Amino acid sequence: MSELRFNFVTGDWVIIAPERAKRPEDFVTAGKKDDLPAYVPSCPLCAGNEGQTPPETFHIDRDNRWTVRVVPNKFAAVQYETSITRQSSGAKKSMTGAGLHEVIIDTPLHNASLAILPRDRVEDMLSAYRQRFLDFYKTKFIEHVIIFKNHGQRAGTSLQHPHSQIVGTPVIPGRLKGRIEGALRYYDDFGECLCCLIMKEELNDGVRIISQNDSFVAFIPYSALSPFHIWIFPKRHSACFGSITESELHDLAGILKETLQRLDKGLGNPDFNYVIHSLSPQECAVKYFHWYVSIVTRVTRTAGFEIGTGMYINPSVPDNNARFLRDIKL
């Protein structure tokens, strides 16, 4: 019989449907591996083609060669403005499409995914994330900054070269507002950070843990909204990604690479998105919110029921998926 589980972090109900349940092996994307070259002359993100992008805003070098570059997005969703105009009339409300939007080029190599990059190169990418995250918040009209990565066509990527994106907006998105309100409500009721509680329970249960190190734990939550939906939580409570220390950055690089490596090897290089959910540096010390990384593996499709109800159907069991990934030999 199906079971409804409530996801306290997102505020969503999910149906775990054993009648249509699939084994973890059923989600393997057969033949998905791409045989890509290390350099593509027409790719604007490859090393040697720097003239095809706007002037960079940040970079990291090793041995006199860049390992990460950050450039403005040529097709930005929002644009920098010196002033913002707001308008409201009846049921119509609008404002200037102001903001910041950059592309973080993860690696000079066209064919080097995070699953196969050396750990120190992943750490370089995360260092660039942190620096641009903090820089974005120095712009006076920026209220929220999101860092995300799209991998594969089903995840919405338009360029094959490994890259991430960072966007700063002048408003706080409604979905984040809902999560903040839920976390604050839980803290007011019970005097405890909801994410800290979830992490403690998952560590005690153990069955949905994929991996952990001194600073982070990766797991598939009890109420995962979709198959292989993974959360990476910092063990130290903090509301802001920008507060991450050097040692934590090193540990995050390790667990992020390992998690993506397990997905790559176990599911055959599946499409995925990951997002860093965080508050601003000014809110770093709040006790009710906990920043984290969410990895959504695109092995199923959203259909009419999900669109019409806002509820998710997960045709797999989180415990089984976590064990499948945990047992992969790297």
C-alpha cells in the first residue's frame, strides 16, 4: 500500500508508491556516457577560447593556468541596474528586472565532469562559488543569491562544457520564503533547528546515509520527493554558505565529488541539478535556518498529478536507493 510522507524542509507531501516501485538498477541510463574531446574549438568555455566570453570577473590559477573562470552570462535572466523601479496597480505588480547573473566555468576541460575531476579542482570551483556569493551580496539591491548546476539536457543545460551559474535577485523567491517560514515556525514551536534534527535522526537511523566526513553528511531523506534526491548537510549549524571555512570547503569538495561519482557509476551519468540553499551573510547566525546542498537526479518526469496538486510521487524507496549508492565500489 502507498504511504504519504511529509517533507518538513520543503513543506511538500510525497507519495511513496511501492505498487509502482522500481529497483535502483531500473533507473540506470544505459548508453548515456558521452565520448567528448577535452577541447572544442567552437565552445566558448574551453581553455584557449577566452575571447569568446565577456571579460571575466574572477578566476583561480594553478601553475600559471586557470582552473576556474567566472564570466557574466551573455544571456542573463536579470541585468545589473543602478536603480530599481517598482509599479503596482490593482492585481498587476512589477519591478525592474535587475540583478546579477554569471557563469562559473568549473574546469578548462570540455570533458571533465565533477565526478572525475581531482578533489583539489572541485575545491577550486567551490572557492569560486564562495567568493562570488559574498561579492554578489555587496551589491546594495541584491536580496537573494542562488548557486546551481544543470547537468544534461533533462536538467536544462544548454552547453556541454561543465559549468555552474550564480544569480542574484532583488527579491526573495516565494519558495525560499515558504521554507524560511516553515523553519522559523518549527524553531518557535520546539526551540531546535529543523535541519539539525533531521540530520541527527538520519545519522541515528543510518539506513539512508550515503557518505559522511568530519564536516558533512550526504543522505537521501526519508521523504525524498523523487528517486535519488540527495541532501548534503553541513554538520556545523550555519544559515549561510558564505561562512564555510577552508577545512569545510575541503570536506565539501570531497563529499560532493564522491556523491556525484556514485551517481555517475551507479546510474550511468544521469542528468541532474544541484542547488545551494542559503541565507545571506547578514543572516548567518540565525538559529532556525541551516544551509545545504540539494541534488535532484532527473531519472523521472513530472506529470499532471504533480503539476495539478503540488504533491510528488516517488516510485522508489529512499532506503533502497541510499543502500544502492552506498554499496558502489569506487
